[in-house]
Amino acid sequence: MDIRFFPNNELLNTAAAGLIAHLLQAKPNAVLGLATGGTPVGIYEALIKLYEQQHIHFREAISFNLDEYVGLPETHDQSYHAYMQQHLFSQIDMPETSIHIPNGNAADLQAECSRYDSLLDKVKQIDLQILGLGHNGHIGFNEPDAGLVGGTHIVELKEETRLANARYFDSLDQVPTHAITMGIGTILKAKTILLVVRGADKAKIVHDALTGPITTENPASLLQTHPNLVVMLDAEAGVLF
Ligand code: GLP
């Protein structure tokens, strides 16, 4: 495990975008596993700058997003489809056909999970999976539980997750109760995983995840088993190491 500490967010964003850019330069048709939430926003901004400066392009790249809310229209400003358009895809040259995000509005959600898994099977392996971290240790929307699911599945969101994400909605009752998420098995199959954590409110959970027991009650702790895990922490999140 390679844990890197950054004194400020700008340096962290530059380093994370640099890691992604390095991969794209070496392998233009890389498969990127993308995350949403507040954590990666600055990384995407830094990545767009590298694209605008023509250091990288996305013409041959392929992306798979981790998750999507169930029941939010794609056009809703808090859908992860809308998030990805706003923060990345509208500003780079990745072909629409190379972008994959689970459809949380599919009439048959189980069929949608299978469809997403077969697309993932086709590319065999994600080259670089970016992850943020939930306050309860969730990655993607893999919530703490007695067991975890390997493939894409529907999950009922924990109350604490809905509360944490309520800041993006007008009220808590507008936060969806369910989501569709890539499973832990798919995440752990990625060649490289980049876990990014910011803020004092996540200092304990990231410390527990990376130094405590490996338990499905803290899904991020399973990352300890990954052979190629890079962790980027800002000063506040890294305070307990
Ligand atoms: C969300 C997402 C995760 C994200 C996490 C942290 O619910 N499903 O992919 O990593 O929670 O979000 P944030 O970066 O906004 O703290």
C-alpha cells in the first residue's frame, strides 16, 4: 500500500490527475473506473486542464462509473449522470459510446446489473479505479453489512449515507433510498486503485480501513488486500497515520 499525504487540496488534485494522465499517456485506451461525490471534483478539474493543454486526450479511453441512484431521472442535477457530464464529460473528448454509467431508471434493475457486469466482463479489467470514501467506510455504494456482493447490485442506502448526501438535495426525503453499484469484487479486480480521502471527518474511518481489521462492516478495509493500492490523503484526513 502506497499512502501519500498532501498539505493542501491543490497538490493532491495535481498528483491524482497526474497519475491518471500518466496512465493515459502510456495506454491511451485505458479503462478508467470513475467516482462521484465531492472528493473527485478537483481531480477532474486538474485533469481537464491537462486535456486543454493537450498533454492527454480521451479519444480511445473507456470509462465505467461506480454507481448511480435508483429512481432519479438522468436529467436531475444530483444524478451521477448529470454530475459526470457537468464535472468531466462535457469538457473532454471521450466518445459517448465509451462512457458507461449504471442506469438507475431501468425498468428491470436486476437485468441492468447483469448488463453492466457483462460490459465490465468485456473489458476484462479496469486499469485505474478512483474511489472516494463514505463516512461509514462505503466505497461506491457498497455499504457496511454482514456480507458484501461481488458484482453490480442494488443496495438500500444506510440512513447515515442518505444524511451525508442530503447536503446536495433540498431535503432528506428527496435523497433516493436505493442505488445501483459496482460490487466489491469488480472494484478489487482493478489493476490499480486510487483511494482519495479528504477532511477531518474521515480521518478515523480511513485510518480504521487501512490499519484495522479487514471486515465487511468497513467495506474499504477490503482494499488492504489489493496488491496495487495508492492512497492520497489531505493533511486533515491523514492526521491519525
Ligand atoms: C457517495 C458515493 C461514493 C463517494 C462517497 C463520498 O455516496 N456513492 O462513491 O465516494 O459517497 O462522497 P464525498 O466525496 O462527497 O464525501
